[in-house]
Amino acid sequence: MSEENARRRVTVHDVARAAGVSLATVDRVLNGRPGVRAATAEKVDEAIARLGFSRDLNASLMARARDLRVSFFIPDSSNEFMDRLAEAVGARAAQASADRIHILTHRVRALDAGDLARALNGLAAQSCDCAVIVPSEEPEIIAAVDAATRRGIVVMTLVSDLPGSGRRHFIGIDNAAAGRTAASLLGRFLPQGGKVAVIAGSLHLRDHIERFEGFSGIAGGEFPLLCLVGPLEGHDEAEATESVVSALLARHPDLAGIYNLGAGNAGLVAALEKSGRARQVRVIAHELTAPTRAGLNSGAIDVVLDQNPDGEIREAIAAARTLALATARPVVTDPIEIGIFLRDNLR
Amino acid sequence: MSEENARRRVTVHDVARAAGVSLATVDRVLNGRPGVRAATAEKVDEAIARLGFSRDLNASLMARARDLRVSFFIPDSSNEFMDRLAEAVGARAAQASADRIHILTHRVRALDAGDLARALNGLAAQSCDCAVIVPSEEPEIIAAVDAATRRGIVVMTLVSDLPGSGRRHFIGIDNAAAGRTAASLLGRFLPQGGKVAVIAGSLHLRDHIERFEGFSGIAGGEFPLLCLVGPLEGHDEAEATESVVSALLARHPDLAGIYNLGAGNAGLVAALEKSGRARQVRVIAHELTAPTRAGLNSGAIDVVLDQNPDGEIREAIAAARTLALATARPVVTDPIEIGIFLRDNLR
DNA sequence: TAGGTCATGAGGCACGTACCTCATTTTTGG
DNA sequence: CCAAAAATGAGGTACGTGCCTCATGACCTA
């Protein structure tokens, strides 16, 4: 029922004995140092597998002269969500430091693939073990990721994935599921049906496309009474979003719902308030930020879908720890759940 | 922008030097060993505070002969949620073991305060550093918690809190917020208003009372078109819940919504299906389990509020680590968010 | 003041790994 | 087959803390 016989930890000494080699050789294999014949290395690997040896990360970090260095590259001032991400990194830094993980935050120019690529290319393996980036899907960035990987830097993607690159892990939500959830909520909010508008930041962003596809799949399939308007583009920015929404409200006096799957929510709320139709239109937006919180509290926004930046950073650091020290081990990360917030469960 | 000068870690050596005492004395103070005059201990404490020393938990665990031992006491077979909790504990055990935390799971008889109290009283500080319990609010249990605390065992509460006891930390959701959220969703699902029934497991359980109060506060205050029926008691059990719901549906042919804030959801779904009114009544339930998943998939249940047992266990272990080794330090835990699940964002 | 108790200091070994040096063995190429 | 090169072994120190022993010094009490 409860007590397992606590058997002794498997150490490098055991591996050395089992493989019939010395500690020094095991050490060379484990840390990828040169001077080991392939046949010998294989004996060691076999012993590691047979014994189920797994290096003690804490002892390992303690023995190293330097802490594990993890660099976060967060887009700068593009929107409040990125600021939340950067704050979350800062908040975890102290705690990580106690566990011998040294966190660096770099802000890079948003929507500037060249800037991120340059930053990655400037990273030396001597000064960084793991890089965490929020990429857009550009060949320039894929190339930089692959180059960094070849230099021995573990690269992970955050929020938005970069398939086809050498990135070792992705941490973020399932954006199609987010879109489906929005549709499903709006469908239930509007049992009589009605016109529902979708606003995206840009139809060139992977996250946004996935959200839109998830939304329209469910809205079209399960809620035939809903009538889709859009998608319109608000460019993730308050002013542009406000004018788009204002025009939208003017053109459709019977608009029943809005799903803004991008940013620019301050503009969304402003347009709703100015039209006098806030609280008459059911509204779903993304990411808990100052404008969306205000919208929830005033009732202009009904639901906010959130991707929990704190949790993302926590998992990113945990994954970095595993990846950077236990290379080639499968990484298991707690999935990031889509947070659904109403005024009533605001944190 | 990025690079802080990585200053050296503050160690016990620094503390000893700063306090003008020897390493041995610092060690005695840190580990509560006897043989230190109050005045000397104070010098050490002062130096610790001045230098901002914080013991290296990993080095500490490595130096100890034994791992940190954390015992979870989970109610047995009362409902599927508790099984999920126990599973989550098991799933974390391997990972925790790599960090020198030894997890034990004990199942205790559900709804049997005496059994949990006995188990706690049988715990020796020599074999357990931290106990995590899911308590009901009984004097017997409060006494056992206090006794364990006096014996030097850190006690934490999970899912349901035990204020007024010596428990060092509580990990769980805000149940009043959960109730408010349910009301707010149902209110939006039923813009025309209608009869809404509330079913609890028992009105003697703290969680359930808090959920009901949150629900009725919002339902009565913000959605005056809703008409509350109940609360009824389903005793957290499928058969009793089924008969309660069947009677409810028979008596109210115009019932528009149901909020089951307790367990027994298999009975809830069965009653809905048998009545032929599944999918006509808006239904909100608690905890993602086999019956609620089935209900979401069939459409019998619209929304499930979930308290994320995996996250709870993760935070419990993290808190145990902090509490058991860095006594008297404020514990910071990531808040457990209320998960809101529709068919469309099921994990 | 002698004998005792208590407080403190000094130092060592252990935990599991990293990383270094220096011997010694094995392999390889000509 | 010999010399050079490569592979391997042996063993040390370090990381920061826990825990142990032993010696020394201070203080108290009869």
C-alpha cells in the first residue's frame, strides 16, 4: 500500500563497475569529452541503459563551476501579453537562481525576424546553455535556430511553435482548441443564433490562423444558427482594432457576438462603449491584461481565454533543466491549459 | 538590459565568518540542535538575515542520509476525483524521487475522521517530514494536526482547508469563486431566465457550502431572471444523485439549468438521459472524471469546473520541499486555477 | 578551588558529479 | 617492430551542507 524499499541511488560508480571501465571514462562519455573509442562508449551507454542510470541534476549543477544559463528572448513592447511573459520570467528568476539556474531576459524587436535571428546567431555556447524564443515563422529564424542547435545550444519555442526547425521543445497552448472553445461558448451564449464577428491580429500569424480555423470549424458545424462575419484584421493594435470594430458595429446593428483572437483589446472595448452596445454584444477575447480585465469588470467582455504565462515560464525552465543536462532524454512537460476567465473567477 | 554580475552564492561559511562563530555553531542553529546560547543563536540569526543567506536545498538534501519524506493521505474510493488525486501523486513520485523527495501515498477511509486522525497520530517525525491531508472539519482531525505539528511534522491541507489548525499551508481552489463562475455561466447560457437547480453532496462540507454561497450570490444578484431550486443533496454518490435529479426533472418540466457542485455525476447524466431532456437543460458539474467527460462528449453536460489535481500535487510537493527544509520562510505557491472545460478544450 | 556541565571550535567524512593532472596501457601507422 | 598517438585508469579537489567526534575553554556549584 505504501512503503517501497528505498533502494540506493544508481551512480556513476555503478555505471563504471557495470561497464568494466573507470570513472574517468564514464565521465568522458557522459559529458561528451573526446578520447573514447566508439566501442567503449557503447559499453558505457549499454550499462547506463541497463542500470537505468540517470545523472543527478542537482549534484551535477553543484559540481559545475557555472550555473545553468537560460536565455529568454521576448518580443519588446508589442503588446501587454509579452510584457506579462517578461514579468513572469523575472518573477521566476530568483527561485531558479536558488536551484542554480541563471535566467537572462532579452527583449528583441517585435515582428522583426532579423533582430531575433541576429540575437540567436550572437549566442555562444560558452555563455548560454538554452535559448527560449517566441518565433514567427520565417526562414531566417529557422536557420538561426538550426545554427544555434549545431553550436550545442538547446532551443525551445514559446507561445508560437516553429516546426521544421531544430527546436527541441515547444511550450504553449493548443490554439485550435482555443478557437473551438470560443465558438462553443458563443454558441451557447446565443441560443437564438445571430451574427458573430471574428477579428484577428493578422492572418499571417500561425497562432491566429489556428484559432480561426478552430473557431469556424465549430461555429459552422455545431451552431448553424451563428452567422460568421469576417475574419477582419485589427493588427494586434488598439487603434486599428477600434476602427475595425466601430465600423463593424455600425454596419451590423444586429451583431450578436465578437471573438477577438488577437490583441488590441483596449480598442475593442472602446469601440463597444462608444457605440453604447457594450453588454448587449457577447464578447470573447484573448489574454488577461489590463484592458481585458477592465472589460470583464465592466461587462463589455464576457470571457477571456488566457494562456497562463506564469505556467509557461515555469514549464520552460523545468524543460530547460531537463534538456540541457539530460540530453536526448524525452522531455515531459505539463501541458499548458487554456485558462477561461469570467469576471467571477478573475485572479 | 540583461546581464547581472553573477555574485557568489552566500554559504554557511560566510554566515559563520559574519557572525564571528564557527561552522559548527551555525550548523547547530540552522538545524535546531541543542547546545547554543540564546545570545549566540541571535548573532547567527542576525548574520543570516544581514547576508540574506538561504540554505541550498539541493546540497542540503544531498548531504542528508535520507531523502525528504512526504506522506499523502488521500480518501479511499469515495469518488473518482480522489482517485485522480492519488494517480497524480503516483505520477509525480518518480520525478520527485530524482530530486530526493520520497513520496508515500496512504489511502484513508473517506468520511471517517477517526481513520485520518489515527493515521496522523501514528506518524513519527523520524519517518515523515511532511504530511498532506484532505481533511473534513472535525475537532478530532484538528487535534491530530496540531499534535503532528508539535512533533515536528509539517502538515499541509489539500482541496479542503482546515483553518484554526496548525496546518502550515493550504493548496486548493477558491470554491466561492467556482460557485460564482458557475452562476455567471448559467446566467449567460439562459438569457431568458428560468429555473435552475443546485445539487450539493452534503451541506456539511466546507467546499460545498462555499460553492453554493458563491453561486447563489451571483445568481440572485446579477441574474434576477434565474429562479433557484434547492439546494438538494445528492450525497456525492451516483445512485442518490440520480434519484434526486430524476425527481427534480419530473417535478419541474420547465427546468432550464442544473449546477451539481458535488460528485455523483454518473447519476446526474443517467437521470438526464432517461428523462430524454439531456441537451435541453444547461448543466454545469465539477471535476473532470470519466462520467463528466462522457457527459461533455454526449452534450449532457455543458461545462465542467475542475481543480486540476496534477497542479495541486505539483504545488504540494514544491511547498513541502520549501517548508520542510526552510522552516519559517513564507511559502509562495502558484495559485491553483479553476479549470473550465467544455467539450472543445478537453485535455 | 575542584569537579562538573555547558558552549564552542576544529576538523573530517559523506553525498554525486565535474573537471583536472598524471601515469599507464592499447592501438595505430610507417 | 618501434615510436608516436590515442585511449584509459587512478586519484585528487571542488561544490554546499549534514552530521559526527574530539578537544578546549567558560561558567557554575558545592
